[in-house]
Amino acid sequence: MPPAIALLGVGPGSWWVPIPVPLILLWPFFFLALAVVGFKEAAADAGAFPRTRALWLAFRELRGVKVDVQSATGTRVFFWIV
């Protein structure tokens, strides 16, 4: 199952405010992009949609990804796909 929510946090140092980002609202756009890539592959006669399958598998495995960045001024940006 694809990820449904992500947490975005921005703040100074170790203090940050988590903001939930509902990824489930982006699913229609992702499926549309998969369809476009798949139909382009079919038009180019590239076989059984290998790129589309790879994108779908990669999207499903994004759960648990954490990106934590701190700027030189001390502002922290944290993104976590739940």
C-alpha cells in the first residue's frame, strides 16, 4: 500500500512543529503520471511497462523515509513519510 501521510516540521534547532501532509490526496496525480508513462512505453513498444512497474514499486517503498536538514542559521527542516 502506498504511503498515506507525511510529517513536515520546520523550526529552530531541536524544536520543530510537525505539520501533517496528507499524501493520499496526491494519489490521483500519481496514478495519472503512471498512466502517462505506461501509455508512452506502450506506444514506443517497450514491452510490459517496466518503468511504470518500477515507479509503482518505488512509491510503495517510501514509507519510513526521513529527511532531516539543518541550515547554517539553525533552522531545521524535517520530512518523514509515515
